[in-house]
Amino acid sequence: MSASPSPETEHDTDDDGPSACVMAFNANDPSGSSGTSADLTAIASVGAHALPVVTGTYVRDTSEIVDHFSMDDEAVTEQARVILEDVPAQVFKVGFVGTPENLSAIAELASDYADIPLVAYMPDLSWWEEDKIDMYLDACTELLLPQTTLLVGNHSTLCRWLLPDWSSSKSPTARDIAKAANTFGVPYTLVTGIALPDQFIDNVLASPTAVLCSEKFERFEAIFTGAGDTLSAALAALIASGTELNEAVTEALSYLDRCLEHGFRPGMGHVLPDRLFWAQPDSDDEDAPASGLESDFDIPPNSTRH
């Protein structure tokens, strides 16, 4: 009777998957547009493996967020610590986690794994009650930013948060925002959605002392949901895979642009990024089976695809 293979032997023979892992803290999104749904598909799409830690759930459709229910901070901590004892993460990615208590738990975990870079994305919270927004942003400023390696956010969102008393008639630059973030310990800030003339937008990676890179794209006419989580998750995955920061930002922005270009409207609300656009059949060869595999059935075309 032959002996069963040891766990080490099994692990050695099954080591063909992604080598980079991203632990993503985020809320479940039933619409599939943002939150954990965006993290999972974007991270996998650029070649890494997601370790999703669910911090709560949105109540929403593709048009708006109606409510949010948070998980207990102990449940968040337990999810993360158990899997980290088994699988090493190369990057932490933090989206919207619902409560100051969850932010505190994640910040404590990040300090225990101080050698792991942390990418933090701040979404638009205007759907929420004002007092909850204030408490959440204060906790993020005090607890999470000191642990953050790279902060990602839209220009208007970051300005309202980090530069609430801005008095100049000129809009804050990406470096102004990066300086404000750096006062709390953030070395790098990616500012997206900076309005430019002729329907273009700029996206700028900055430190307190310099603009490190910028990428301009033409603005799409559609209203999208989930772009920020898609970008920050792809960026975290690229960093986890060993890509240098400037190159990772350029690649992640290019990936997002393709996701938006192939965006689709599954419901009656906003357009969602197609994070798996590369898996769709070529438009000039719609009869060809996906991935070159023979198929005994036809998948109906998505008539809502843009």
C-alpha cells in the first residue's frame, strides 16, 4: 500500500497559479459594480490572486447606494489573520470598510505586517449621512493613512477630505493633495479625474516634492460605477507582482480605460466597467468560441454592451 503524498509534495506539484496575492478589504456589492466584486475580477484580470476580506455589504442597485451594513470588527480581523497564517500577501488593498472600528482593526493588522505595502482607495461617500462621513474620514486620517503607502482617489473627493479649508481661487494640484496626505504619513498619492480642456481628464501620481507620472485620457460620456475600485485593485495587483510604481500606475490606468471603453449596462442605471473585456469574443468573429474551446451551445450576445 503506497503512502499518501505529504502536504509539501502536493504544494510543490500544484504551484502553477498566480504567485502574487492581494488581501482586499472591501464591502460586498450586489450590483457587481464596485466593492469586493471589482477587487476579485480586477486582481485576477491582471494576473494576481485575491484574498478578499468582506467588511460589510452595500444595499444598492446600479444607480445608487441605498444603505450599508457593516460587519463586526472582530469578524474582519479573524478573516484576515487566519488566512495570513496560511497564505502570504504581497499587498493590502483597502476600499470602503464601513466603520471606524473596522478601520482601526485594519490599521492594527497593517502595523503588524509593516513590510507589506498598503493601497487605500477613498470612494465618494456623498450617499451617506454627514455625521457618519465625518467620523469615518476622521478615523481614516488618524488610523489608516499613517499605514498607507499609496492613496488613490478622485480629485474632488480628495480635495474635500484633505483640503477642506482650501481658499485659493485656483484648484488644488495633485502635489497639493499629496502634500496634505503626506502630513499623515502617505508617501504617494494617485489623484484621478483632474478636469482638462476639450473633454480630457488627467491622472497624476505625486509625492510631496514631485509629480512622478501623469496619464491623460479622453472623457467618456457615460456615467460609470466602480471605476475607482477597479483602478486601485488592478494597481495593487501590479505592485504585488513586482511592477515598479510608475509603470504600475501607467498599466493600471490603461487597463481601466479599456474596461470603461468596453463598459456595459446590465440594468437600468449606470454603466459598469467590463473588467474581463479581454475574454470577450472579437467583434469581427462573434461566432468563434471563447478561449478557442469547442462549444455545443451558443452564448447569446449582450445587447446592452456599449
